[in-house]
Amino acid sequence: MAELTALISVSDKAGVVDFARELHRLGVRLLSTGGTARLLMDAGLPVTEVAELTGFPEMLDGRVKTLHPRIHAGLLARRELPAHIAALREHDIGTIDLLVVNLYPFAQATARADCTLEEAIENIDIGGPAMLRAAAKNWPDVTVLIDPEDYPRVLAEIEAGGVGRNTRFALARKVYAHTAAYDGMVSNYLGSLLAGAEDKVGAVPAREPFPAVYNLQLVKTQDMRYGENPHQAAAFYREGRPGAGLLAGWTQLQGKELSYNNIADADAAWECVRSFEDLPACVIVKHANPCGVAVGATLVEAYHKAWQTDPTSAYGGIVALNRPLDEETARRIGENKQFVEVLIAPSISPEARAIFAAKQNVRLLEVPLGAAVNGMDFKRVGGGMLLQTPDVKNVGHAELRVVTKKAPTEAQLADLLFAWKVAKFVKSNAIVFCGGGMTLGVGAGQMSRIDSARIARIKAGNAGLSLQGSAVASDAFFPFRDGLDVVVDEGAACVIQPGGSMRDDEVIAAADERGIAMVFTGTRHFRH
């Protein structure tokens, strides 16, 4: 095998010394720049600096290092074309066979609260993307690496006789996705700056959440058998680095491949259950709506209370837990003979896994708890996309405004806040009856808020649960007193709602007339 030349210039230096040491052992000549060159030299490796190769020093505070014909001709020359090889010989330019580059940390820099526009600009990489694109374009002859996780594979293939054609092409495709994401990230940042940001030298620029052009890159995780319906094709894509606690970071322990609807419902369940922190909680979701939610002193208690809300709808549902799934809770789920599509927990004990081992169709997912939220919510419309910031507002005691003559008790306040938290995850129009840390009846997705209340009553009746003395949450205000009268007729003793209707006074007077307590949150939670 002819001597190979590798050019290494990385900002993420994880594993690069060991990788370069192995390249040297395999007879690969090492070129490098700046801090990477110094790191490799300090490790005792023979390195030729790029400035020595090009005959030009690094210039303009490092802005110009590798933008030179000796670099780009060495990357772009097609080895099978005699004219290209002759041109290299005429100008005494050697080939570069392996390029190892990752880019300036633009995302990390601009994520800092004190990052100025000038600092952001200096973290826009120029030479790196140029080299990467050149090497990837010439993938039949050049191996290009951006990810330390690919180092072992490339080393093994070099040692076996040479990097394979399939590997080189796969790495080249990875490069173009990477540079596209990098450019999109820069575009999103610059496009989010408010007018005049360029004139405020040394200041942290003001930004808006919605840039003029929005760039988004997603990575395909899996193709699916079908989409929402069998005649629709589908695939699941995730963000490059999902935040800690988000569903996309799942590990599947057993069960069939997740379907389109499984993932959508699992996300609804997981987002709801991880909003409960203080006590063990269980959320059961069916068709994107919680059909049972509860907290308890133990996880098994929380599960049993959630299941009690609507055992019929729970069949074939998604069960999400905010505590590790233990043997006792797993056994109770089995005893209820509940058919579970997906079961999600931060972790699942070996004993719990053993209980479900005989039910191989049950999908067991572990998702570590975390506080991350989605950056943007998206909704597809014909020819466009709606973007909004996520609904992360959680109302606390201090934000509640008692508007009736009668104030809720401490126990009622706890149930009202519980009901309000659940209503946030129920499709509008949402009416949620709760009591004792559990849902008693859930009415979701109706065109009329009154019909949602009646459905919640029917659900409670079917489950044999009483609504007398219950707390009720309405995700939006009551436009007329009739909605309030319906929930009081069903047994509500206290109500939580946003307020904000032009007829608030009428609704408050009705609550006083009916002798119930009512609080306003000042926040609406439509979920369409």
C-alpha cells in the first residue's frame, strides 16, 4: 500500500491523539494546523504543519490557514485522471488521502448568554467546511472524517488494506449533512438578530425566536410499516442531539417495532407524566389524550388510581411512569389484564422485565428523566409550517386568583392544580374532573365545552366513580355560565379556569350563586 497522507484539524479533540498515533503506526504521514498540530507534537508524533507545506504562515488571526491550492488540489485531484496527476507533479503537490476535520464550535459559542455578534462571527468556520466539501466531493479517492466515533472503523479498514469504497461514500454523505446543518445553524442565528444588531459593537445582540428563514435538520431513526393509517408511508426522525428527558432518547428493551401512532401517543404520555415531580405518577394515554392520570404515595398506587379512571379506554393504551418500574407495579399491571401497547419509565428493573418477558408484543421503553423542552413546536399546513414556542408554562399557587366569595381549601387547591396540569395535555375543548390526586372523568376534543363536561361525567359513571365534591379544570374560559352550571350539576365543588371572557362577571356570579369556589390562572392551554 502506497504511503497515505492525512490532514488533521479538529476543534473537538476527543480521541484524536490515539487516532493519530495509530495512523502513524500504520505508516500514514501526518499534516496538521494550529492547536491540533501542537497537541500531536506534544504527544511525540511526527507532524508537518500546513504552513510548512503551503509556504505561507497562518494569516489574519487564523482566518486563513488551509485555503491554499496545495491543500485543495491535494484533496480534489482525481487519481484516475492522468491530467490531474500531471498537474500535481508539475506544481509539486502531493495528494491528501484522509481528512479529519470538525468545525468551530459555533453552537456552543452562541448558546452563551454573553456572546457578542463579533464573537459569533469569529466562530463561523470557513476553511473547515471548504476542505470537508472538497474531500467529500472526491470521495472515491479521499476518506473524510468529522466524527470521532468513526475513527475505529477507518483504522480497521486501513489496517486491512484500505478504506472501502462503501465506507468512503457513507462518510462523504455524512459530511454534506454536517456542513448543511452548520450553515443552517449560522443562518438561523444571523436571521434571528433584531434590526440594528450590527451597529452595536461589543454588545450581546437582541434576538427574536423566529428567524427570517428557519433551517431544521432531522436524522432518520427508522422507517415504519405505515403511518397513521396503513395506506400512508412513514418514518421517524429525531433531532441530532435530543435534550435530556425527551422521548427521542428512548431505549427499547423489548417488543415490536414502534408504530407512528405509538410514538405520537407515547410522547403525549411521557410529556404529561414528567411534568409531575414531587410524587410517583402514572399517565395512561389513548389516541393522544390522557384517559387516566394519578399521583400516589407509591408507584403502584398511582398506576391503580390512573387505571381506575377509565379501564375501558386504558385497554390498548400507553402507560407512562415517572419513577423506575418495579416488580410490584409490573405485577399489578399484569393482574389488571390490561393490554398495553407501550410502557415507558425512567428505568425498568430486571424483575419487572421478567414479568413482561412472556408478553413480547409489549414495547418496553426506558427514557431517562430530564428537564429539556422542545425548541419549537411545528404544525404542517398546506404549503407551509406553523412554528410556536412550546407550552412550558406551569401555574403555581402564587399565580392563582380567587374570584369567588368562597375560597378553596388547601386540599381543593391541590386537586385544582393537579386538574390544571392534566388539562394542559388534553385536546381542546378539555374538561377534567379530579379528586384525591387522580382523574375522575376526562372530556376531550369536543366542539362544545358543555359536551366535554357531559362526556367526562359519562366516563366517570362507566368507571363507577363519583364526581361529588370534585375539582374541575377547563383549559379555556367559560364563555357563558351554562358551562359552569353543567360541571356543578355533575358534582364539582371548585373550578379552575383561565378567565378572560367578556362575561367573566356573569360566570363568577353563577359560581357564587351555586356556592362553589373558583380560581383564575390567567393562562390558557389550548391543545389542538
